[in-house]
Amino acid sequence: MNKTEKLKLCVGCRQNFYNGNNGLGVKECWSLKTAKLVLRKRVHISQVPPWKQSPVKVFQCRREEGFVFTDPKKEY
């Protein structure tokens, strides 16, 4: 996967700020080079178990405000 394809998958991640989307001069997130796609359940922090949603493919380093990413088989 090339850098452009990876950057598309970073949209919505809190760390995407560091992919040149800042006034600090930081051009690339420290996790971008080693980012690997994994299956994870995207769970809202106020969602009570069981978590029955389908897993999604995301980078293992993905962080979103108000959500956690957990093992795809986990239901609680």
C-alpha cells in the first residue's frame, strides 16, 4: 500500500492532524510508515454490551474521539 492510499485511510483518525494538517510543520504521523490494516469493532464509549456490530478494516493505530477499537470477536 502506498502513502497516498494510507493517507486516505487516516481520514477521521485523531492522529491525522500530524499528516500535514497542522500549523506546527509536522508532515507525517509517526505511525504512518508501520501502519497495518486489521479487523476491529468500532465501539462508541457509551455503547453497552453486547457489541454486535460487524468489524471494519482499520489501521491498528487508529484513534477516534468517542470510540474504541476492540477485538473483532469481542462482545463485552
